[in-house]
Amino acid sequence: MGRKTKTSMLKTKGIITAILLALFFGACRSDRDKVIIQGNLENNIYKTIYLSKITPYGAFLIDSTEIRKGKFLFKVKTDECAACPVFYQLSLSQVNSMNTIAIGGDCLQIAADARILAKSYTIEGSDDAKRMFQLDRMLTAFIDTAESMRAFYEPYLENDDMREYVESQYNDLLSQYNENLIRFIKQNSHSMVSIPAFYQPRSRTQFLDEQENLDLLKLIYHDLREKYPDSEEVKFLEQRIRMNE
């Protein structure tokens, strides 16, 4: 088979895949004053999925919809700040949820295993939603590595030397993750996703301390204020900076 024939077959396969995805999700177009979030869930046992808006002051339920044959669809009217991205949480239960981000006109397409939304989902539809996905995957990789490390060394932790070694290995892992998180934020300081990246939680605290990373917080605020001056998240950053100066 010649090279041109192979190339032609690959192009045809790509076109067919795109058509099947379009048919699967349906025409995904949204007006500028609406956000569409649609998805397909495998291994689903739930009847309803819930949509909440996440703000600096908490999560607020805004809608729910029936899941039919694993599929769901939300059409959300944007609020008065239509030009500002909004953080959303999709929940199947109190302990089974995932977060994403959208702006008026976005149409997000989600595929996930209903048994564990946050770790299994994939998403298409906007650059910010993909950045949020990347951030989630970074955290998942850190947690999985830390848990594997703990499970492997747990039988030996009564040994003081081994315990010190494990603590050293974990601290190295944590330091590397913090560096990756800071790099991610600097590369995406123009995106609202830099905010949950900065405040990403770790156990009962968070990875990045506000006081120690105040210059980084100021960078995020400066870049986002130019794009989204009316955003409540940006105004929240201003408050946090004032409290830490």
C-alpha cells in the first residue's frame, strides 16, 4: 500500500470520527448568553445530575437534570457578567463530583465513568475547560503517587531510618509538585484557572501558602484584572492580597 493511500485512509478515518462525535453529542452550539454542558456517563446508576456555581464564598446549586441512557444536558443562562468565566461543579452525589469552567457561548462536551467523575472525565469545548482538566490530572497523579508510596512502605514504617527515608521521599515529591503548580500558574496567569490552581487544596491546607507566594498571587490578579475587571473572583483576589500585605 502506497504512502498516499495510507494518508488518505487516515484522513478518512479522522473525518468519520469527527462525524460520529458530532452525531453522538448532537449539534453543540450556544448563544453568547448561554452555556451548554452535555455529557455521556458510562457505568451510570444515578437518575439525576446536579449543577452548581462555584464562587469564592461557596457552591450554590443552580440546576439539575435527569440522566437518560447515560446522557445529560444543561443549558445555563449567563448572569449579568456574561463576559466573565464561571466555575461549575457537576455532582452525582456529595462525594462524586467534578469541576469545570465556562463562559457565555461555550459548549462543553464531557465523557466520564459515573463511578468516579473527577478521575475519569475527559472534556472538549474550550481552552479553559481543558486547562481545568490538565490541573485535575496533575493533582490526580500526585495523589496516586503519594498513596502508592504510602502503601508500599507502610509495613516498614516502624523502622526509624525507613520512616525518615519515606518522609524525605514524600517531601521531594511535594516540592516537585509545588514547582509544577507554580509553573502551570505562570504559564496560565491570563486564565481564570490560575485561581483554583493557586488555591488547590491539600488535605486540611493547600499546596501554596498565600504569604509565601504573594508575588505570584499579585501576578494572577494583575493579568486577570485587565481581562475580567467585574469578576467576583478577581475582586476576591484583591481582598486576599490586601489582607496579606
